[in-house]
Amino acid sequence: MIDLHSHSIFSDGTDTPEQLARTADQLGLTALALTDHDTLAGLPRFLAAQASVTTLLVPGIELSCRYLGRVLHMLGLFVDHADPVFRERVAELGDRRQSRNRKIMLRLQAMGVSLTWAEVEAAAPTGLVSRTHFARALVACGAAGSPQDAFRRYVGDHAPAYVPFPDLSPGEAALWIREAGGIAVVAHPGRGTPRNFRWDDAMAELKGMGVEGFEARYPDYGPLEERYFLELARTLDMVPTGGSDYHGLNKPGQTLGVGRGSLHVPEAILACLQRRLPGQAV
Ligand code: AMP
Ligand code: MN
Ligand code: MN
Ligand code: MN
């Protein structure tokens, strides 16, 4: 079993990269990818842990993109975190996130919430501040009863203090990933799209932009959805990846590898991905 989607304290997870590596090893996973949102900062520590575990540790990232007017998350698997061009591109994305965070702060203050930037930063154990950290800070300052309440009233997708930020296109993200030696796959398609969304057409278009696969196995999927995406991958000759999207305590009820208990991503997917790595003979 493998897991190609997880988060550490370097984005909005609560486990350190070393803890993730150790847990994956204890669970007997063949491979685990660390795919923090819009940052490479956890990867040096993650890869250093390879010396003490059998699980193959796969360097990754989850890039926030915009596609057809909505947020689309693009996973980059096997990316070279030391690639200077890629590092520069990701750092610039971090700047955009910071300026978006300032706008969220202003909106919260305009709503009468007394929250300071220092309090938000205090909720984020590493440099990256996401809405997860805003939600925690909103709970800590008493403006919300729970993180869910904070998302509902303040920073959720349809809440008043929400400011969208990514204007990265999927094609651009796929190019960045490819140039950094990795493989671009769409994270959790089907989550957050309306029922009538034509993923078959969209995925064919994304494939044309250099995307090589997508998550066909994901904890939130029902059996029909999983079957649909597995079949779509076959039809389009794309790689059906999958992962738990583990966030530690920030997303309770999820375990590495198995998600809510029934997730199972076959090891064979690893070889499918490795065959497509830049520089590999097809
Ligand atoms: P950001 O990248 O700053 O827009 O934050 C997005 C992250 O916030 C997602 O990856 C989720 O982990 C989390 N998130 C978004 N909406 C919700 C929600 N309604 N409830 C809980 N977590 C959420
Ligand atoms: Mn997240
Ligand atoms: Mn995501
Ligand atoms: Mn994720």
C-alpha cells in the first residue's frame, strides 16, 4: 500500500516530516509522499528521514491553482526541491499567499473581529499561514467556537472574509512541476465540484496542459466516484493516483495510508509514475 498525499507542520498538518516518515514505516507503507501546500520547506527534513525508514519517501508539493473559475489543487510528485528555478517560483507563490493573508486580516477586522497578525502567526508553527491557521486563531481569540465554525462564519469558501488567492493556471503548475523533474497530478477532482461538472472534458483538457494523472482514490470518494475516476484514467491513459490527504489533528479521523479505513492505493501506481518521470524511456 502507498499514500501519495500528506501534509506536515510546514503547511497545515500537525505532524513533523520525521513523524510522518516514522508512522508510514510503522504502518508498513511502501511509499509516502509529503505534499505540503505551496511550499518545499518540509522536504529536506522528510528526505533526510529516508536513512532510518524502509518506506520510500517521495518529495512532493500541492500547488493551489485556478481553473474554470474555481480552485484546483495540483500535486507535483517526485519534484526536485533543490531545483533553483522551482524554488524561486514557489517562493513567489508564498509572497502571493502573504498578500492574500493581509487582505483576510483586513476583512476580519472590518467584521469587528479583534484578532492580530501576531495571533494568527502564533497559530502557525512554521512560516506558512493558511486558512486552517486563521481558523485556529479565530477559535483561540474567542471569535469562533470551533475551526468548523470559523470556516462557516469567516474564512470558508463562501464566507465574508474569504479572499481567493491563486491565479496560477494548471498548465503553468504542470510546467513548473515537469521542469523540476516531477509529475503533475490533479488532487481530489470531484471534491468541491458540482454534480454535473464534466470531469471527462476537463481532464482531457488538463492532460493537454501536461497533467499526467489524478487522484482516483481519496477518502471522501464514494464507490461510484472511485469507479468513475478509475475508468476515466483508463480511457484517457492517465495515472490513477491516490492518497489520504492526511493533516494530523487538523483533519481528524484520517489515518496515513488508509484514510478513514477503507482507502487502498496499490503499489503498482508507483511504477506507473516512475515510468513517466522526465528522462525515462517510455
Ligand atoms: P488556503 O490554502 O489558505 O486557502 O486553505 C485551504 C485549506 O483550508 C484546505 O487545504 C483545507 O485544509 C482547509 N479548509 C478549507 N475549507 C475548510 C472547511 N470548510 N473546513 C475545514 N477545513 C477547511
Ligand atoms: Mn490543507
Ligand atoms: Mn487539496
Ligand atoms: Mn492536501
